[in-house]
Amino acid sequence: MTIFKFPQDFRWGTATASYQIEGAAQEGGRGVSIWDTFARTPGKVFNGDNGDVACDSYHRYEEDIELMKKLGINTYRFSIAWPRIIPDGDGEINREGLDFYHRFVDKLLEAGIEPFCTLYHWDLPQTLEDIGGWGNRRTVDAFVKYAEVIFKEFSGKINFWLTFNEPWCIAFLSNLLGIHAPGNKDLQTSINVAHGLLVAHGKAVQSFRRLGTTGQIGIAPNVCWAEPYSKSPEDQAACDRSIALNTDWFLDPIYKGAYPQFMVDWFAEAGATVPIQEGDMEIISQPIDLLGINYYTMGINRFNPEAGVLQSEEVDMGLTKTDIGWPVESRGLYEFMHYLQKYGNVDVYITENGACINDDLENGKINDDRRIAYYEQHLAQIHRIINDGINLKGYMAWSLMDNFEWAEGYRMRFGLVHVDYRSLVRTPKESFYWYQNVIKNNWLETRI
Ligand SMILES: CCOCCOc1ccc(-c2cn(C[C@@H]3NC[C@@H](O)[C@H]3O)nn2)cc1
């Protein structure tokens, strides 16, 4: 057995998101989001599932916080639903929505748990999608107005902020591949969305500074680490494109003030250009304080001219997979964190990492050994990364509890806590107690 000790001030947490857990979709003055619309569109979400009830955390958040206290976390990542705050996206402020999040955040603070807030975790007000979504500058300005409302309301209570969760999913999964809301399938639209959200990010950071909001602010890209199937330059280039679209496409504008030229050229070949306006890149490259990194898996990729706009195809290498079909390979997290150093040794939090394991209750227990094995591997890599001197400051497991997994609906379970969606009874899984022990000791005991 090996013991890996973590730094004394290391943050241990879990993560969730508003649309995935809250429910109460027609309560508290909440407006319609693009995910309400998308989930009601036949064929978009498995089984026609939607977030109307979800885990009912809107009503059961005190019970959730009791679970967090039992788990022993000191940090909880959640997102605020924009449609609860400004229901029509750009109009009147809904006081009832603000009051809900004040009650929630106050309970977190009472429990000694640090709120780690994501402003946008995919639930765009439908009214803004109706005018073109992130590709319309009116949506950008509406986001800044929403962000400023939240900054003014929660400065002093919240000290860790993320503007956007997984910009690649917002732009490309949702507007090029059409797999997430709003379901567009157009390259130019996806590039317009990516640019719009980057401008919104930069403007929100400017407001954050101007308002003197407490704490630190950043953004949370999701990682797509890839290594070449062969030593051919074509396969390496296919990997470079795949990695860059999730990471460099967003972090180069933020840290360097310019898009990665090789990708701009690649998209130009496909007839798409970035709609940059005067001053945009200066706005986008506002200095940020931290990065959230979401890591689940990595790929072995090769060049294939038929494999989508990137002409990059993931090869099935026969690795163990989770129940959502993603290979279990923690090495990519280590490799990526060293890749990230090209932006400097910035403060990083793993804001999502976890395994979809669909074990069910057996005699009142969930023996999710495969999830424990996943976390053991990934936390061992986290320890290696910290030992290499990289400023990795905290880790948030995705997710506290089973919840609405977007287009997969409720069939895919990422939680440390099992949720019975009929009764809404929460049952900690064996992985919950394993993670509880890691947090209590602030060290990882591995069987290797
Ligand atoms: C067949 C082609 O497929 C293309 C890739 O399709 C996907 C789908 C889904 C994801 C995905 C889902 N998650 C987990 C979430 N992160 C945020 C939080 O809300 C979690 O629920 N991360 N990435 C990636 C890629």
C-alpha cells in the first residue's frame, strides 16, 4: 500500500449544476431555458427526460448540505440558473430567485463549506436563444447585466467564481455537433457562439474588477487530451487539432489575446471565420485569477478526412470504459496539466472529475467499486501533478449525487450519492465513504 499526502490547504469538494439538480422548473419565478425547450423536443434527450423535477434540490438543498457535511468537503461547486435571476434573459430582476440562492449560500457558509459559483452552466434563457443566442451581442450584454447583479448580491459571501462551464460544450457540442441544447449543426454558428461567450467572459471579468467583487474569478474548460495512434505527422496534427479545440481555442484568446492561428487557418479552409470586432481581443484577455479544469478521459486519435470538421478520429484501444463509454485513463490528466503550463503556472482547480457507473441499490447499498478505482487512479495523478510543482489547489468530484446527465437523461449516473428519481431518496454509495476517508485523512491510500 502507498500513502499520498495532500497539501494542508488543499480544497476538497464536489460539483453540481442548476439545471441538472434543482428541478422546480416552473417555480420561484423561473423563466424558460434552452434546456427546457431542448428536453421537450422529441428525440433529443434519452427517454424524453427533462429537468422539471431532477433531484428536487430547489426544495431539498438543506438535505444536500447535510450530505456535504457528512462527506466532509470544504468546497462546493454549484451554478446559478440565469432564468431564475432574470427570467426573460434581459429584463426585470426576479427577487425570489436571488433570495433562493441567498438561502442556499447562507446554509453552505453556516456549514463551513466554501461556495464555488459557476455563473453559466448551459441554461441560457430561451428568449436570448430566440434572438441568436451567444452569436448576438445583445446576449453578451445581457450576460454582463446578469453577472453584475450576481456580483453585487453575493460579493462577500462567494469568493470563488467561474464565468463559463466547458466553453467547448457550449459552442461545439451544442452548435456544431447538435448533441446539446440548442442543437444547431453549423460550424460558423459554433464559432460565433465561442467568440460571443469569450467576449461575455472578458466583459464579466472587467465588471467583477470594477465592482470590487470579493474573491477570484476564472473559467472552466473541459479537457480532451489525445495522443497519436501512430508516429505519422498527420496523426499528431489530428491530435493537436482535437486538444486545441477544447483548450487553446479558448485559453489562447484569454492568456495570449489571440486565437491559435493554425486553427483559424483550418477553419478558414472550411469556410468559417471568427467575427472579431474592434477591441474584442483586449476585452477577452482580461487577466483571470484561476482556471477550473474538467477532466474525464483521453483518446488515441488518428487522421481521418471523413471524421468531422477536425478530421480527427478517436480509436478504440480496448481500454476499460465507464458506463457512458469513456475510456478510463488518468494519464491524460497528468499530461494535460503539463501541457497547460504553456500559459504559466496558473492556479488550477479540478472542477470536475468522475465516473459514470450505473450500479444500482443492492440490499440498501451501492457497491460502486469501479467508481472507487477510477477516483483512486485520478487522485494518484493529482498527487503526482502537485509533486511536480504545478499549482493544483483543489479537487471537486463530479458529482455529489446522480443527476440529469443532459442528452443521456437520468440513465447515466455520476454521483457519489444515489438518487431514486421516484422517491428522491438519497443514498450514499460506497465511493462516498471512500472519498469521505480521503478527505478526513487528507491523504490517499492506494492498493498499488
Ligand atoms: C458521438 C459524438 O460524441 C461527441 C462528444 O459528446 C460529448 C458528450 C458529452 C460530453 C461531456 C459530458 N460531460 C459531463 C458534464 N460536464 C459538465 C457537467 O454538467 C457534466 O454533466 N462532460 N463532457 C462530452 C462530449
